[in-house]
Amino acid sequence: MKKIALSFVASSLLTLSYASEATTLQEAFTNGNFKGHIRLFYIDRHWQGSISKKNIDAFATGLDLHYETASFKGVSLGVGLYSDSDFGLNHSFSSGKLNTSILGDKGEGYAFVGEAYLKYQIGKTTFKVGRQKLNTPLAAADDARMIPSLFEAYVLTNTDLPDTTLVAAHVTKEAPGTFYNQYRIPTLPALALTAGYGAGYLNPTQTGVVGHFLDMGRYAIGQDTDGVTAAAIIYKGIQNLSLQVWDYYAHDILNALYIQADYKIALEGDIKPFIAAQYINEQEVGDELAGKVDSNYFAIKAGLVYGTLSAYAAYSTTDDSTNAALNGGIITPWGGMPAFTQGMVTRHQFFADTDAWKVAAAYKWSEYGVNLKTAFYYTSFDVGKNNSLATDSAAYAHSWTATEAGFDFIYYPEAVKNLQLRFRGNFPRKFLEKSDGNDLGWNEYRFIVNYTF
């Protein structure tokens, strides 16, 4: 029935085109804006290291359809339908061999209304309420697999002040994306909480989680709360400098302050250097449902752009506090992952007592007439003995060095407009290492086809 409904909506909306301000309600609906996205995804992971696990892979197809009415007296309505299916191609996999990170709770397909919102715009102020996609530093879609994380929220944005964007938001629920399945390890809640995902539904056999809207507190730590209230100032009034300050008040859990500055160094010639810095501070608030929270993270990044070549190096450090939750690690359960030093998969930079560094380079081959971008990176995480996993298990209460290398190739064929072919690989070593020396890593390849219309 869901497939029939999606097909009907798609065929109906394809006839619609975008129009500006409507003069009647009928015109607002008739002249709405329709767009869609198809994603084909194959992922293959072969484990490496002394901790024995079954190799996993999977195929899935995702479809999302979006429709927004034209504005009528400043008001517009929007809806987004999301679906994920393997079309039976994964049926031969045993439960231990299926990579569920691109599928539903138990590796099944699913469909749901991920966006349903009302938007009101007057002058330079926009108010958006309902189910929607967020992309903020500590609450975001984190679209790393098939279906992104989505939210129920009230968001107010204003640009009246010169070169300034003001944001005020209150977020009540989150529908975790498929990547959440990668972190549903009941014995290691710190791994989820520091990697962008909640610890309230870690049991991999639990249903009604991925693609379902859950209370922000219940999803994060297993207890209902009044959600997360956020405010931000983004300022670009100084030449070549961008500043942003965000404050997230997670009711009865923590207050998180996020600051980032990006500066482009103006030099004569073709070389264009840049530097950036970011800082996160977290402290407990209200009923302290996560216990005492005392976290600090700092990172710097420096790089350059030369023609179609870009490169950078980054360093980050996270403090430790053995009297606090996660021993002082950065708690980010709502999809936010802004760290300069994160790998494609390894996100240990938010572990307590951890220093990390990353080098990366990318090259666009457009000067050779090819719509291809290639990127390579290497990350290293010096995980201290007071790392966040030490709060979960004494087996991890020691220091080790985790690394991850990887690549990302993105190609746009000229013959097919709006088609993207993507080939990615990541190769973590000692992603986890126990005090007895047993470790876990892998070689992972992803082939992704994206088509937008």
C-alpha cells in the first residue's frame, strides 16, 4: 500500500512546477515546487584485527520526494516522503552478515513522512514549524548512509541586521537515520553518544526506532525531556571572516556552546590560504539526567586552495574529567558532527582524553575536461586512558592509537544531467582496542549512485 501511495504522489506531483507568490490558495497548490532524489547504495565491510566478526555487506535503494506549495500571503506548506528498500536482493544474507547501516531496524525496508511543515515568511524573517531537516553544528541530518536523521522543530531565522543571521529554534523529536544502526551496541553507549547518535535505543533488535520520531531526551539517554532549545548568531561582516556562535540547551541534560571562526587569508597570486578554529563546551543543567557534564573540545585547521587543488591539516584535543559523564567526552547524540578531525567513520576526536590530527587533499579534474573530484585523507586519534569508553567497560580503560585512511571519488557524467557516481573507501585500524591487545578494524567500500530531479 505504501508503494502504491508513493507512486500516486510522484505521478501527481510531476506535473507541478515552481511559481513565485501565489494570489489564491488554488494557485499556491497548483504552482508548487516538486523535486526528488534517488539513491542506490552498495556497502561492503571486511573486518580486520584480532576481534573476530562476520564480514557484512548490503544493497539498498532510497527515494525521497519533496513538495512545497508556492507562497500565499507569506505562507507555504511542505512535505517530504522517504523510502528505503532492498527489493529482496539481501534476502540470502543471514542476520550476522547483513550491513543494516543502510536499512531499517532489523535490515528491513521502510517508508515514512519525514518532512511535513508550515513555513511563514515576512520580510527577512522566516518561521518554519513541523517535521524538517536540520543542518546545525550539534543537531543535523548526518546523511552518511541511506536516509538522514530528521526532526520535529520550530525554527525562526532573521537576516535584518547587515551580514548577520540570527537563529532561534526548539527541537522536540528526532527520527534517526539508517546510520544509527552502526552504533547500536548495547555495551558501548559512549560510542554512540560521542559519534552523533543517542543511547536510548541501543538494542539492535528493538523496532520502531530508525525512521520513527522519538522524544529528544528519550532517544539520547532513555528519559523524556522538554527537548533542545537553540540560538545562534552567524556574522560575516568582516572581510574574509565568518563567525558563528551556537548555544544548545538540552533541557535537564546539558548546555552546549559551539563557536567557530573561518578566515581566508588574502594574498596576491593563485595560492589562497585559510585557517579555522572551533570550540565546544558542555555543562550539566536542570535535573542533570546524564549526571555531571564537564566537557571541552578545541580544534584548529589550516589549508590552502590552489586552482582546483585544495588541502588542509587539522588538530583537535578533548579534555578529560573522571568525575563527569563519559569522563568528559563531548556528548552529541542528535546527529551533529562538525569536527575538523573526524574520519569518514572514526569519530574518536570526541572521546575524553583524546588528541587527534587529520590531513586531507582534494583535486578537481575539470581542467582536463572531466567532471571528477578525488579526495584522500588520513586521521590519527591518540586515545588516552581516560577515554569515554572507559566509562562503559574496564576493557577500554587504557591508551591506544586509532587511525583511519580513506578516499572519495565523485564523478558527474556529462551524458546524464543531475547524475552523480560516487566511490568511497575507509580503512580504520584499531578502531577499538581492548586492554588485552585485541583490536578491531576493517576495509570498507561504498558505491553510491545519486540522481536528483
